Amino acid sequence: MSSDLLVDLHDDLGGDDSPSAALDQLKLVQDKQWLPDDPVSLSKSASDIKSLGGTSHLPWDDPFYDIARHQIVEVAGDDNFGRKVIVFNACRMPPHHQLDHHKLLMYLKQTLDKYVESDYTLIYFHHGLTSENKPSLSWLRDAYREFDRKYKKNIKALYIVHPTMFIRTILILFKPFISFKFGRKINYINYLSELEEIVKCDQLVIPNRVREYDDKIRLSLKPSVVPGPISPPHSPPLPSQQFGVPLSALRHSAADSEGIPLVMRATIEFLQENGLKTEGIFRRSANVSLVKEIKQKYNSDVDTESQAERIRNMLTSLPEENYTSLRFLIQFLAQVSAESEVNKMTNANLAVVFGPNLLWGQDASMTLSAIGPINNFTRILLDLHQEVFTQ
């Protein structure tokens, strides 16, 4: 496919063999003229970003002042996985004669230097890149080479918002230079609504031009295909829910005598005993899967002995043939889970597969909302199978 595209470009442009010449003649966006955001928007954006802890204008005597004042590169809070978000706004790049592209690259590296030791996410708003302000192909190649392993190792995702044929072609041309591992981190985002799955958009100071363009392309779609955020079905809170509930609820069910939530107390006590001398404590993001697993355990009560006893008592109400079959199946699934490093089927993954086949909601119409508790119970049953089935 990529070779066909390059052949088409070659033929359409009169057979010029230069990739730069081909890219220079591509239609980048509908509005070819470069237009800056209005001054009011820029000053508001600067104050908003400063309040969010992001990059603001540097002092006038800073060596990168002439770059930073355009607000091309910004730091915008954290994504939904707790990783720092760096934003690159193409629409804020001035025309070639007003911008030192080499200096822009150095400023981008200086910004990333503050965060590359931890996992981070890069969001690139492509709309607004025109023939007047787009960098040369050689600059893009040099930029990719400038970012050595230090920068590429901890970038967990690069999101390209509002991709055009230009940016897709760039990636095709750069395919020989881009490693397979890095290529898997590149994602296209067609609409701003899709960003909600990645980052809280109220943290991003999105340029007005980008928002207006997003509204324009959404309105051009047929009503039946206009994208929008999808709200997943909400599961009822678990009896021992620790996360996603107000502190007032934890005060009565999951707090100590001083009203401190169990999770906070246990975590801080552990860090006091084991982590105070750890170099760079809190600087590196935790493994997302591990955090999710620990949250599940807290939400389902960490008192394993009482849990096992309650489950054991509950299972005694089953008919003997049901109980025998369940025990036989769970013991087998425990053997599967024991080899999870190879087969990738942990207790949590097995619960997703077998939970809906072992348990049902009392009301069939409520099965979807009960999926969370059902899978959670199945995982606990697998976690505690030895204690549950010992008697």
C-alpha cells in the first residue's frame, strides 16, 4: 500500500524523485493561510496552563523566550494512567521566517528532559500545519534522530490528533527510520471526543482553531455516525469499595479510628517502613496492571481469612453435584493460572472468561450491570481456592 501511494505521488507531481518536493505540494489543510490564535485566547491559555502546572511564558531574557512565547510546546497535566502529558500545537507555529526550527527542537528536548525519566505521553495537534509553517523533511528526519533512547524509552504513546494525508505520508516515508517498537506507540485520533479515553480534556488548553476544526468535521458527518464519548454501563459499588466512592462513605466502612481511609493508612505505613530512602521515590509511574490489581483487591476486602470463610459458607448451600463440579473446575483453572507467565491467563483474565458462565444476576436484564461484581467474585474465588475448598 505504501509503495502504491508513493508511486501515485510520483506520477501526480511530474515524476520528481525528491520526497521533499512531493510533500511540499501536498494539500495539508483546507485553509492554506497561516493564522495565529487571537491574543485574548493566547493570554487566557497561558494563565490556564500556569494554573495547571504546565509551561508558561519564560522571562524575556531566557534563551528560549522567542520559542516559548508561541506556546507550541506545553505540559498539560496527566493522562488517565497518571503519566505526564506533553502537547505540541502545530497551529501555533509561526511562518518559517519567524521561527528557528533548530531552536524549537532544542526547546522541545529541554522540556522533555524534565519528564523522560518517568513514563510520559505526547499529544500532537496536527491541524494548522500549512505550507507556510511546516518544517522541512530533513528537519523532521534530524528531529527523530535527535531523540535518542532516553526520550523514546519512556514515551508510552504518541497521539496524532486530526491526521491528514500529509502526516500519514510522512510516516510512510519515515518507516525505514522508525523502529517497530516505537511505531506501535503511534496512534491516530480523529476527533477530540476520542481523547477523553486518554486524558481529561479539561486539563488540555486546546487552541480555538483546533476546536473549531473539530466541530466542522463532526458537523460534516451524517448524524448517525457523529462520534461521541461512550459511557460504559455502571456497576453497583462493591460492599467494601475503596476507590471511586466519597470519603464520607469510607469514614463509616473503611477507615480507622482517626477517619483515615484504609488504603491511605496502609500505603503510607508501608512507605514509612520501606521507601523513605528509595532514590527517586514517586518519580516513576507504577505499572498500570499492578495498580489495577491492587485496587481490585482493596475493593473486594483485603481480609482474606474472613473472605474465604464467607465464600465457603455460601457455597455450602449449593447442591452437592454443583459444588463438586465447581470445585473441580476452579482447581483446574488454578493450574492454568499457575502458568500465566506463559499462557497469559491470570486469575483476573480467567474471571472475565468464566465469570459470566458461572454466575448470573437475579434479573436477566441486569446481567450487564452485574458483570463487574460477577467477574470480581470469580477472581476472588480463584485467588482463595485453596482456603475455600480445604474443608
